[in-house]
Amino acid sequence: MPKIVYKGTDKDAILAFLTGKIPEEQLPDAAKLKLERIIFADDLIRKHFSMSKVLPILQRVVKLKKLAKSYSRTSAFRDYQDAQEIFGSMVKMDRNYHVSILMENIKQTRDMAVVDEDLKTMATCDANLTKLIEKFMGDKETVDPEQLQPPKPLLVFDPALLGKKLPDDQELMRQLKELKRVPKLDADIEDTDYEEIKPEE
């Protein structure tokens, strides 16, 4: 039975494999080599950040392990970008990709501080992690439930539907004044118990 190979670019094949859409057997040989390179590039980015540090190391290792027939600085730069795009897209956006790298570095520093019993560095790491979580983690569109209020009902009087005609401004003002003149009931109302009410004879 002939081998089924994914048709498309190496980057598309890698994305399809990482997201479980195709098995490893369908990855072209070139895509397998590229996947090894960008995994290594991703590790370098997490450790060094700087492109000027990552590219030379990536070039030397790729040539040493023979992960490409020829590998120039341009090829290394392409893998550097693809590593960020592919692994960054797995967490929705490239900013989160770099935030996750920074969080890992802070956690590593904290782990070393625990070994050295450096309480000051531990506290600093915890504070930095808390700031990162507050600023970048979670759903930015989430609304506090306490701020949600039911909509106020809007009552509309439509004379056309009721077959009525609105009075003109002068007549409307006159009716409003009449309403204001309605006397209020100021008489005191006393509560009466049921027993005090005698039936009529």
C-alpha cells in the first residue's frame, strides 16, 4: 500500500500534525526535519530571547545534526519566525507566547532561590508572576456580574395605536396644571380591629 503524504507546505503539515489532524506517518521527510529545527529554535528563544544569539546557535546545531542540506542565516531566520508563528499560534497570539517564556524564566529563578533559601528573590519572583497574571492572563472581555443590571422597561404611548389624538402644547400644559391642583388626602386614617365592627341589626 503506497504511503500517504500530506500535500501542502512543510509549515502547514507541521501545524496539521501538532493539532492532531494527521498522523506522523503522513508528515513529509522535509517537514519532519523542519519540525526538529523549529522545536530546537523554540527552546533557544525561550532561553535567550535575542535573535542575535539564537540564529548563530541554530545554524551551528542544524549543520552539526544535518537537519538540512544547506542552511544559511536566511534559512535560520525563517525557522526562527516559523517557531514563533507555529508555537505562538497554539496559545492564540504571539504576545502570550513570549509571556509564557517570561513566566517560565521567573519560575526557574524562583526555584533556584528556593534552593539557596533566598527569601528576597522568592518574594520578588512571586510579585512579578502576580503582575504578569493580572495583566495578561484570563479573559479581558469578562464583565463583573455585579455590573450587569436588567434593562429598564421603556413605556411608550403611541396615540396612533390607541386611536387618540394628542392635545396641543397649551392644552397639555393646562391638563398638567389641573393634575397638580388635585388635593391630597391629609385626613388621618385610623386602623380598626375586626372585633370593633358590629354587624348591622
